[in-house]
Amino acid sequence: MTAVLAVLYVSAIILIAAFLFTAVDWLEPNRRLAIAFKCAILAAGTAAIANQLLPGGLLAAIDMGR
């Protein structure tokens, strides 16, 4: 994968995560549940970005640690 394509993927992931983060903040009246949703969005975004940037993907990097 080229660097330009990786930057495009990462930018798209960040844009979608920012939209979801704002939507949760705006639509969810329960503050505790909103915080849980925001943490889930951040975790999923981090995993998706790591999957794009690590050689062989995230599962390959996890398997190398064994």
C-alpha cells in the first residue's frame, strides 16, 4: 500500500470518527452512556488506523508478539 493511500484511509477514519463522536455528544442524553459510546468509537478508530499502518495488519502484529 502506498503512503498516499494510507493517509487517505486514515483521514477517512478520522473524519467518520469525528462525525460519530459529535453525533453521540448531540443525541445521547445519558452522559455515562455517551462516554461509553465515545470510548468505543475511539477504540474502534484506533484499531482501524493501526490496521492500516502496521505491516501485514493488526492481527499480524499481534501474532508476532507471541
